[in-house]
Amino acid sequence: MNFILFIHRDSSKKGVILKKIIDQNFNSVEIQTLQTFNAFKARLEKAYNYNEEIFILFVDSKNRLNELKSLIDLLDDKRLILILPDDSKSTLSDAHQFFPRYFTYINDTYKDLCDVISKMINPKNNITTNFK
């Protein structure tokens, strides 16, 4: 399993917090961090096994969300998680156009995000059985 983490270099300290939390909680997973829009676009255009990748996009502003919307076609059928700047109706409407597996908002702990990622990378641990 690989993580492709997009955190633009112009993001605030909040982007650094996300990266640190991902690194600490998922140190056994390969993490590729991209810090420019062009680098992220180039990475999307390369052929990879997307079933083994989770794309985590740190969307620190409405402008960044609008910029990323131009890549929606390249993000099609990818396992995608969005970190959104706010919960306004317009932001949520735009976010749904990406068809993410999960989205959350910028915060300081990302506990919900870590729980979701854990379930995505270890789906067998989430199956409950009633075998006797």
C-alpha cells in the first residue's frame, strides 16, 4: 500500500501537522509527498497500480480546491481522501464532484482520518464474523 499525499508547499503549518500525523501513524506504508500542483498532475498522468494507492489531498483553501477540480478526470477511479478547508455548502458541493472515499476538515488530530485509513489498508480486520 502506498500513500500519495498532496500538500502544497504554500500550505500553512496545518499541512505540516497532517504529514507528521500520517508519518507517525503509518510508518510501514510508503508515502510520497507532492508539494506542487504540476508535480501532482505529472504523478497522476503516470501509469501505476492505483489499487495499491490512496491519494490524500490537503485542500487548504477554496482556491486550491478550484485548482484541483481541473484534475478531476485524472482522479477518476482512484481511492481518494480529501482534507477540506471548511464545511460551507459550496466547498462540500465541489468536494462531492471528486467522488472521494472519505473527506474531513483541517484539524489538529486527524483521529477520524487515521481510523478511516486504517480500515482502508487493513480491510480484513474490519470484517466481523459470527462463526461458532
